[in-house]
Amino acid sequence: MKVAQLQVCSMNNHQSTPGVPSQVFRRIDELHALIDVVPDAMVVIDRTGAIRSFNKGAERIFGYSEEQLLGENVSVLMPSPDREAHDGYIARYLETGEKRIIGRGRVTTARRRNGDTFPIELGLGEVEIAGVLHFTGFIRDLSQMRESEKLMHSLQADLAHVSRISSMGSLANSIAHELNQPLTGIANYAGAAMDLLDDPSPEDMENLRHAVSECRNEALRAGDIIRRLRTFISRGDVELEIDSLRRIVNAATAIALVDGDGRDVDFSSQFAPDCEWVLVVPVQIQQVLVNLIRNALEAMQDTDSKRIRVYSMCEGDGMVRVSVSDSGPGLDPRVAERLFHPFVSTKSSGMGLGLSICHTIVNAHGGKIWAGPSELGGTEFSFTLKRADLRDADG
């Protein structure tokens, strides 16, 4: 069955749509049972955002019955801020015809009936029925599908690999390569000096002085190499690109929640519209957010009221502030001052590298990262990024 046909069949005849002949709905009603056996969730909405079909797969993952949602706005299935902005997305598309999401798959988050936020893979399509435009969403619950979990874990591994290579692997390889020559020189000159000292003579003193001098020069050269490597890390010579902060946060949230850790967590996000676009290496900033969100989830394991809020705000000097706030127990003052140092961890089993990696990545982007008390009662981690002009992004 073709996708367009499948979309038409998924319309439910219990909610009439103006302009659609009754024989179309009779045909749809006959095939609705077939749509219900599709394992993925399928949701069909009209141009106002009202739900017109909600198959069995959607009932399973969202916890609603079709009867409860027919005629309701589809935003009820979305966490904030997509819930408030969804009708605006449709209106913009109807006005401009610009397809930003339709026809493309993306990883984002959704909200169950019980309030849980969970990661999904969303595909959107459109179809006209008797001249009336409708939209169809194909939804996979990434928190419950083994194949998708493997894919997401692979993506997590890739993200971790990218950040570790940039902050530790490259540094170690560079040190091994760059320091090999001066260290070899030091060893050779030191060996020659020792040979001369075995049977010293006045005529060998000049050679001995030369060997010791070269040892000193090679040691200074090694120190200069280390300084240059540290300067490279702090300056962060990375190639930045323009990307949507909302997209980066949504993707990072989906990755962080893939193991079902968002259960019983009130998760919300809010973005300042005037600083939506940022100059970043997207995969690295995703890693920063994944680390911070996972830290927040782990901090709230023994907390009764679990809340996470991700928000952005415009800062001066062309920067954007991104914050991850939780309702956990807060920071231990003993580790707060050294929080971003390597091998400093608030977890008994942690290596203390996650926040150090975040610090390296943010610094490489020309920003800064810090932590403080949260209005939710726990900890708030904030970092800054460079803003990008929306006109540059559209161009």
C-alpha cells in the first residue's frame, strides 16, 4: 500500500471533515482495522491541528484511547514549548509553503497521558482528501524499541567519542608525537654526558658542556610543546556552523531519556525566540546537554518531586545562555569549587570526566560554563554560546 493511500485510510469517519464525500469515509472505515495493526503510532490531523485518527499503536505508546482524543488539538501529545508553538508551525506552513519538517524524519520528544516525556522518531507527511489538506505523523517510541535503542546508544557512543577525542585523545596523541623527539634528544645527550663522565679529561669538558646544554634546550622545547597544546585546547580551533538551539536541545533530550530515565520527571524547555540560532559544532553541544541532563536525572533519583527545566536567554556581547535546572539535592560544597576539574566527581562510581569534557567543549566554542543553585531547589548548570543572525541561517 502506498504511503498516500495509507494516510487516507487512517482517517476516521467518526469525525466529519468538511468537503469530504461520505463514500470516502465509508472506504476509510473499512480499512481502519488494517491501520490499527500497524506497529508504529499513526496520528492524522487536519489543518487546524485537530486529531482525526489515532491508531492502536498510538494508543499503546501515549496511553490515550482514540475516543478521548478525536477532535482534540495534537499539541496535547507534546511537551512544552512545542505544545504552545505547534499551531504556529502549521500556520507558517500554510502561509509560506516552506517544508521545514514535512517529508523528513527527526528525533524529538513527546508526552504521555501520565505526563512522562519520552524520545520519539517522528516522520510527517501531508495528503489532500477531496481538496482538504491533512497531515499524518508516523511515530516510533525510541524508549521501547530495541533496534532504536541500539541506534541511540551508538549515537551516544559517537558523541562521547567525539568529545573525548577532542579533549583527551587528541591531546594524548599530540603529546606522544610532539614530545617524542625532545625526549629522545634528552636521553641521547644525557647518555653521551654519562659516557664522558666515566673517564673525564680536560679536553672532554667542552663536549660535556655541550651535551648538558642540549639537554636543557630539549627540555625547554618539550615545555614549549605542552604550552602550545594547552593554548590550542583553550582557544578551541573548531569549525562552527549555524544551527537551531531548539533542534539541538530536542535531540539531546531524546538521547538523554532513551533508557526511560525520564519516567516520573516533569521535563520542560523554553527558548528565547530572539536567540534561536547559534554558532556551534552541533554534535559537541549535544554532548554537553546530554551530560548535564543525565547528571540532573541521576541527582534526582532519591527526590520525590522530580523536575528538569532547560531554557535559553539572550545575553550581552552576542551570546546565548543555556541552562539546565533540576530539583535535586543541590551541590556538595566540597566539590563545587573544583567541579569542572578532571577526575572530580559527585558520583561514587564516576570518573569525573563528564563535566571536564563539557568545560573543554564550551571553552572551545568561546563560551563559559558554571553551576549554581536552582530556583527548582537543586542545581542549575549554565553555559554560553555565540549567537548567529537568523538571516545568515536562512541564507
